[in-house]
Amino acid sequence: MTACLGAVGLLRLSLPQLEGTVTAAGLSAPVTVARDVKGAATLTGRTRADLAWGLGYIHAQERFFQMDLLRRSAAGELSDLVGRAALERDRTARLHRFRHRAAGVIAAMSSEAREVLDAYVKGVNRGLSDLRAAPFEYFALFAKPTPWAPEDTILTVFAMYLTLQESDGLTERRRAGALEALGQPLTDFLFPEGTAWDAALDGSILPTPKTPAAGVKHASNSGPSAQGWVEPTLPGSNAFGVGGAASARGAAIIANDMHMGLRVPNTWFRARLVLQGEEGPALDIAGVTLPGAPNIVAGSNGRVAWGFTNSYVDTSDVVILEQADEKGGRYLTPDGPKELARVEEPLCDACKPNESLVVEESVWGPVIGKDQKGRKLAYRWIAHDPAAVNLQSALELERAKSTRDALGIAHRMGIPHQNMVAGDVEGNLGWTVTSPLPRRFGHDGRTPASWADGQKGWNGHLAADEVPIIYNPAGQRIWTANARVVGGDALGKLGGGLYAHGARERQIRDALFSRPRLSETDLFAIQLDDRGLVLQRWRELLLQTLQNHAREPEYARLIPAIENWMGRAAPESIGYRLVRDFRVELISSIYESYMAKVPSLEAPSSQPRRLPTNQADEPAWRLLSERPAALVPPGYQNWNAVIDAALAKTSTALETQAGGRLEAFTWGRANHAGINHPLDAAAPGIGAVLLDPPDEPQPGDVYQPRVSAPGFGASMRFVVAPGHESEGIYHMPTGQSGHPLSPYYNLGHDDWAKGRATPFLPGGSIWRLTLVPSK
């Protein structure tokens, strides 16, 4: 008992200060921090730098451990905190030497951005030092926090690059392997850039690949594996809106929900920043911040509202290095042979023996591995460019006065490339892709290529007027959901990226056009749409297959559940789970059989492998509909055998996962919150009881607007019309605080879990803290 009381007492010492007065050097005028009942913070000050100081202070007090994990994950320094368990992850990140690159970003920063950044850093370090004890996670890890540095804020942005973009060229390398093993026709068929589900903003439709006349070049003699593949949950978002003519407000209305891995505490921290001028607020902006950075990421400033979705445009290329000598240390370039630079990066200071990583650098980027012919591969990635991070543009976006302003700023932004959807108080609505984009020549970037002779490569970045923009479309509606947004020349400029399946995009589009005018409540309902439209045809196939096996009791008993499946990813639905499992098993078996001869580029794992394309649904459906005899997957006698095998695997899943009890095989048993604190791995029992929110069944899936999977989903949702923020809607999982004894720890999570609308703006002040300059 005494030990427990002591632990609680120590835990209390790391709680943030919510009330009172803090005197601080570095402030030019007082800053007030008002928190509502859920901990959402409103900061009011006289300068933007003062607001950054205050935001840094409360970020550190509420979320410093989360900030520490972000900077360390980007820098490849996690093992310094948690030991050898993070070494492999550190090796992957350290290859990109982001801490070194962050120093270059700092050196090129504008004076305004540097002033705001320096103020933020000072606020972070003061907030950390004012805690009476280090954040509790350090006590659990027997570690001490280290102060925040300006480079660490840049690293938080690089951490998002690692989360949102490929850091290893896997898509290009996998396609090259498929071309080698399967040939061009089958590869084009299995790896389409989009499908008939696409609902591009410009109405474009991509050509449908022809059904190949022949199957794999070298058929596999081995039968299908029992391991299986799964469709991936990839970081993404929904961002959509309506213009003034389609808005119940007259102003544009913007909806945004960012889909990411979920954990405790939440990725985002809610804040409202009020910059007082001589005649009232010079800036009043509300939305979400990323702990570690001083700006509002997405939200509304009274004139303009904006949101983001991961664009999945092509921002990188794998470059084949042609060896210039037998030793392999020199490679060919358009300027003649060059030596690979070698930099030794020490890893895990606490590890014994010491660990290090030797990074080989080419003129195009670091060496990331070798191809099947033993040639070294370099990685040309926008994230390595000085323009990859730009705090100045983030500050300018906070002050944008119109949709046109916001779209123009988007092209100068330094963040992982996003679809930006913006709308203003006048009703104007627009879309574009943020951040510098590569200007390729001589190739399309879809497979690795040699740039040695100068006939292929990048020629800087696209000019702002070359980047596609859609402004005030005739339908007064814009929608993005990580799928392809444009076609034609515009798509050529953006590149063939890792686009999401178009089902979610199409579902949002159709809902937006379901009525002439929409309100915030209507857009919020679209965010919560859990209808499984993409599964409908697979449900019909499963029902027909079961009816063909109706004499077999194990299959006959499934028919009523499929007939009454509800058509939604509802937690109580048995039929939805059966249809979903059947579909995944079918697609998985087809791709697994075809890809058996394609070299694996992923580390061996006991876990199911990700399907090699997000567009697999349509090629698989076409094969099952057309049933070409020449394309029966290796290991199967005919197409009926493929379908029957998938049905058998679905039945086996029912036995192994629910003990054969159909009533226990609900979607909610498979799709639950699954949100954990990072410390759960170290102390699973304690973490689950003290730190994690309830692990409840969740509606939704990865195919519809309400995206949901265990430990994955909408990291926040908001719907807001600029100038009408008081009518907006907001919620997020887990809540504001990272401290289990906080009065608002996990408060608001239940609203997110149950889909209850809560206000966009922070509520009335419950706690008030005043930061005053020292004399």
C-alpha cells in the first residue's frame, strides 16, 4: 500500500500546471491559457512569438514524452531511450540522416519563422523544467528527458514524412519484380493505377487494362500458402467540402478526418490561438496542433478553413547505380564517375557492444539496398530536399484571407504532400496538392531506372502554376479520400502514386450530391457513413456460392446471416464479417498465387503480408467474373476451386476465431478500438488498466468514410464553416492529456467512439493559467 501511495504521489508531481501565474523571460507581454472541461486550450497573446512560447509550454507539460518519441523516431534515436528493441527501426530511419538535414532547414529559415521557432523551443524547455517531476513514462523506462532543440521541431515534420510516405521505394521495386516474373500484360492488369470505383474531381476515367491472354511466365508448382495476405490500413484521410451555393451557411463548409495509427495520447492537440491587436483580434484560429511544432495544422481562422488528406502522389524514385569499377565504390553519373560518400552514424549509446550504421550517399540520395542483379539502389526523395520543411509557409497559412490565398501558400508548404481542401467565408472552394513536386524527365518514376547517362532524372521542382488546382467547380463540391484526384496531364505531373481504392472517394462524392444544400450536420453524417458498398457484389457471390453448397450444413447455416447482413460495417453484423473475410480470402489467394515467383521485399514475419496494390479489388473481380482458363492462379485446378478454397478458409476462420459459434463471429469482435499507450509493451497489464481507453467494438472499416480498424482510424474529425466556427463540430479519440491523473484524461473519447457531435471551438474556461514576462 505504501509503495502504491508513493507511486501515485510521484505521478502527481508530473501533472501540468493548470492555474496560477508563471513568470518567464522571453515573453514580450502576458499570455493567457484557458482550458475547457476537456482540456482544449485557448491561448491569447500580443505577438505570434509569445503565442508560440505559450503553446510550447503547454505542449511540453501535457505531451513531452510524445514529442520525444516523434523526434527520436525521425532521427533514428529511439534505441537511446528504449534500448535494442528499437535498433532495427533506428537503422531504417537513420539511413535518411534527418537530424543532419534538420540543421540545414534551420540555417535557411526566415527571420519570422526563426523567431517563432526559438520562442516555441524556449517555451517547451521551460514547460518541461516547471514539472515537479519528469513525465511518468521516463520513470517507467528508468530514463531522463533531454531538452528540446530547434532541430527537434523540424524532426517532428520529418517523422510525418516517415509515417505518410514510402521511405524505401517499395512500390517501384515491387513493380519491377512483378514485371520480371509476370511480364508486362499481367503486371499492368494486376497493378492498375485506378479502377472503375475512382471518382476523380475532374471526372477523368483511366483506360482499363486488357485481360492478359496468358498467365505467369513461370508457373509455380507449389500450392497456395496458408499464410494469406491482408488489405493494408494506410495513413490517409477524408477531406471534402461544399461551396457557398451548396452550403446552408453561404460560406464554404469543410470537413476533415485524418486517418492514422491511434494511440494514447492522441496525435493532435486542440488549440485556439488568439492574437490581440489594437482594435481586436488580429488572428483568431482554432484547430489542431502537432505537439513538437508551433503552428495550427488544420482548422479555421474565421476567413478560411482548410483540411488535408494524404495525397499519395509520387515524390520519390529508386535510382539504379551503375558500377564504375570492380571494387564497387564508384558509380557513374552524367558528370563522370563519383565515389560514394560514407558516413558512420553511431546508434544506441547505451548498447553494449556499441552499434553503428554506415550510410552510403550518392548525388541522388542514400543507398537503400540492392536489386536482384546485385546493383546498388539509391533513393531520390523530396523529403531530403531543403524545401521539405517550411515553417514560414505554415505561419502564412494561419493568416490566409481567402481560398485563393490558401491554395497559393499550399505550393510553398514544406510538409508531406497533402491534398488540401480549403473554403472561405465568401463561399469559394478549392483543392490542390501541397509542397514542392519533382519535375521528372525521361521516365515516369514507376520502376527503378539508371540516371547515369543524364537521360533520366529530376529537373528541380514544378513551378506553382504547373501544379493542378480546382477552384469553384461547377458542382460546388470537392472531395478527396487518398484516391486518384485528377487524370490526364495533371496526373502525369503528380505521378503514379500509391493511391487508395476509390470506393471511399466515390461514396463521399455521391453523398455530397444527394441533396442541393448541406449543413455541418450533413457533412458530419458523411464522415460517419459505414455502409459497405464495395462489398455488395462480393456478398452476392458469397450468397450464390453458399447456395451451391446448401446441402453441406457447415455452409447452409451461414446463408441467413448473409441474407440479413445489413450492408453496413456495424459491430453487431455477422454477415458483414463473413462477406469481408470471404472477399479478402479470394483476393489474397489470387495475388498470392500470381506473386509466388516475385521476390519478397518485406522482412519475414508471422503476420499476414500486405496486398501489393490498393487496387486489387477490381482485377480480382474481373478474373472471377470472366474466369479466363489461361489465368487460373497457379496451385488451383479451376476458378471454382479458387472460390471454394476461399469459402473453406472463411469457414475455418469461424472455427478458429469464434469456436464455430456463429453468434460470436460479429464484425465488432474483429473491429474494436485497440488503442494503446506506448508503455503497454513494457507493462501490458498496468497499461491496459490505467492508460488505455475502453477497447470497445467499433463501426466502420477501411472501405467507407468511417474508416476504422484496431488501433487505426480517424485521429480527429471536424466540420466547420469559416466565420461560423461556433456552429462547427469536432471530436477526437483519447483526448487532450497524456497524463492518467489529469482531470480530462481520455475525456471526449466516448464522443468519438459513439459518433456524437461536440463543438468545434473550445468551451468555457475551467482552468486559467497566466504567463507573464519577467521584469
